[in-house]
Amino acid sequence: MLIKAALSESGKSAPELVELELEEPRAGEMLVRIVACGICHTDLHAQAGRLAPLPIVLGHEGAGVVEKLGEGVTGFAVGDHVVLSGSSCGHCPSCEGNRPSYCDTAMPRIFGGGRMDRSTALSRGGQAIHSHFFGQSSFASHAVVPERTAVKVPKDLPLEKLGPLGCGIITGAGAVIESLALKPGQSIAIFGTGGVGLSAVMGARLVGAQRIVAVDLSAQRLELAREFGATDTLRGDEEDLADKIRAITGRGVDASVNTTTAAPVFDTAMDCLAMRGTAAFVTAPRDDWQPAMFPMLSGGRSLKGVLGGDAAPRTFIPMLIEFWRQGRFPFDRLLTFYPFEEIGRAFEDARTGRAIKPVLTMPAPAKEGEAE
């Protein structure tokens, strides 16, 4: 079928809308009509050619409606509403342990630019276009996705709001709730109050953290962090920042979450920990960085990488949705909506920080008897 998609090509600052050919779903796959898709900083990095092969259709926070089932798909039906998350094999030790972010084949499935057999679902004029980014490539009117990539959600929910639950929001909230397993009464420092960091703040409030310290350079975002549950806020350019964080509890925080790529922040996120504290990070430092090993050894401190919040999307996303229904997890306040054709503006707003979480909304399908 012919679809409208946002194609990322070398030398371009943002994807551009084109018409592409999309294959029928193969065994174990589904055709999903995309309703909306969030933009993540991983998309920005991939647009620059740093993560996946080009040309490619990016997008990995999709939400949509199932339109066709491939052979062997049993967990879904045509018409189901779904949120799309990362791709995984389903049978390696990590998948069987309900940690699909660490699937043995996660990296080629997410960044390889196609299926595991190197085939792609997209083409233009007979030329293959890379697909299956995070198992999705959901900057498009339609996507062919593996069954395991999809999470079924109730049809009474506003589907256009749900896509970011599949990556940015599950990463922040999951880092606190699943990976760090923060307990009531404990303390945490969160560096960076974008979509991931603010989701971490909301997650810390959900579990009953006593002190939640948010750190950023933006006064506006720090104020938003307070509204979401931060008990303390500090500017990231303050002197002796680690000491100031430690002074809040008198001994340092039990955990930290670093959502930034700045090497000095990695130091601060370690230095502010109490004894036996854990510093979680969700992205790699931009420059060369090495942790100070003796303070880690002498304090029993840990440095922990976190992908996808260490969470299983099929159980964690429904849990977050229920918290949202209860008014306890207002992630929708992070969202700014853009028509699909304004993807260039949305990318720029994501890059500059004007929007915390841009979400692209796809045109509604033409009704029967109407011209598209």
C-alpha cells in the first residue's frame, strides 16, 4: 500500500514527508494505522545519522489502530487500539525475565533499520528504505510492527496522548519505580527536567519519596517539577551543587537519575549520593568520562545504566494509564501537539527545548465515499 511517511535522509535537519510503499504484514506482524507519535531525543540523534542507517523512517512513540493481522498473530484483533514500544525476541533470558529492554537482540531490532533477516517493509520506486526503527518506524500514516511491539489499551482513552508512554515516559517513571525500586521515605535527585526527568519526578512522588530534588537550568521547568512533586529544586549551574544536594538530607540522596549527556553532570550525580546510593543514567555522556572509582568503592555506591526504565511495557504502561485516570500521573501536561505536516517545526522545538514532548498527530482517515 502507499503511505505518507517522514523520511530521514543524510544532510537533512529534520525528516521530510514523502509517499512510500509499505509491505503487507508478515507472520507475527500487524498493520497499524498511526494516530499520533511522540518525538524523542533518540529520534534527533538518529536523524543526524548517529544511531541507525539512512535513509530511514524514524518514530518510536507511536499509538494507533490495528488494521490487519499477519499469520500467527493471536493476541490482537482488527480495531484494537495500541501503544507501540520497543522490539524484542520474546524467548531470550531477559525477555523471559520480563526485562525486554535487555533482549539479547535488542540493538539490531531497534537500530538495525529492518527486520532481523535484514529485509525492510518500506520502499520507494523499487529502492529499499530502512524501517522497523524500534520495531515501529511510526513517523508515518501506517506501520508494520511485530506483535510484541504493541500494547493493547482501552478504546475509551485519548489515543493521541498515549504514544509517549512507549519510550520517554516509561523510561523516566520506570527508572525510579522498576530499576531503582525507590521506597517510601527515600530520597532522589533527578538531573534534567525534560520529558524523561519530569516522568521520573512523577514516579518518585507515586512511590512516596520523602525528598525529590530536581536539577535543571530552566526556571520554568523547575517550577513545573515542583508542581509534579519535586520537594526541592536547584539550578544546574550552581556552585558546589553536589554539596547542596547532600545538605538537603544531611547525608546525600539514596539515588539519582541523570537524563543528560553532560559529563560533569555524571560526576555530580555520583557525588551527591549517600552511602550505598545508586546513580542511574538513561543516556551516555557526550564526552569521555570515567567515574571516580575510590568513592564508589569506599561508599558502596553503584552506577547503573537504564534502558526503557527496566520496565515491561505490557504491564507497566497499563499501570501508568491507571495512575493517570486517578489523576496521580498527569503525563499529558508534558505534551505539545503538531500536525504531521509540521514535523520540521516539531523537531526544531524538541531540539531547542521549546516543547517538552512534541507529539505529531496524523490526519484522520477519509470516510467511505470521501476523497482522500
